[in-house]
Amino acid sequence: MPVDSVFLLIDIFILRIILLSIPKKVHFLKKIIKFLKSIKRRIDILSAETQLKFILEN
């Protein structure tokens, strides 16, 4: 798992804790979590593409 993905997972985990502690801002924090998950997914896709290119070239 790429380092960037690990940091994003940590950020998502921290935001989930905040989400549970502040019910008034639930909707806003859910959107942030969704956004971070989409960024993580994109990083994972780019990482997989890079790894595949490396494997195919060697």
C-alpha cells in the first residue's frame, strides 16, 4: 500500500472520530470523508498503473 494511501486512511479515521463527536456538522464531515476516499481511490489507481507499467517494461 502506498504511503500516500496510509496517510489518507489515517486522515479518514481521524475525521470519522470527529464525525462521531460533533453531530451538528455530520453532513459536512461526511462530504469531506467521501472526498478523501475518492482521492485515495484515485491515488491507488495511479499507483497500480505505475506498477503495471514498471512490470511490463522489465
